[in-house]
Amino acid sequence: MAQKPKEQKHKLKRKGRALEMEDGSVVLVNEEEQGFKVDMVVAAIWYMCEGREEEEVCKEVASKSGMELEEVKPLVTAVVSKLKENKLVE
């Protein structure tokens, strides 16, 4: 009997660096030296991305926020997508 191919899980990898500004805000800078001022939630998700699958990041955000996993999934997915688009995560 043929088995379904297993879905390849992608481990996220952070790119660029984070800078904390004097006013406490965070700017993520990609490898092309483009800076993006982000809030603490986006910065936290960016930090969580290193070496984890998106599902793992969702679970951690749910755990830390007290929200349900199904509530955070679309939010985390949108943030990760934007981070990828801006070359801050691959």
C-alpha cells in the first residue's frame, strides 16, 4: 500500500539583526541594510523563529499570550510571511 509522502517541515531561520533604539523601540535590519521598525510582538516572533517550525512558534506564542492556538495561528502566519517578504526570515 502506498503511503502519503510526509509533509516536509521547514525550520525557520532568522536573517539580519535587531537593534534596540534609545526610545526602546526595535528595528529589524535585513542583510540588505533595510530597517523595519517593529513592535515588541513582531520582534518576539522574529526571535522565536530561529531553528523552529512555524507551528512551534505558534504554540509558544499561544502559551506565552494565554490565547488559543487557533487564535494565534493566523496572526503568527501573517507576521512570518511579512518577515519573509522583508528578508528577515527564510
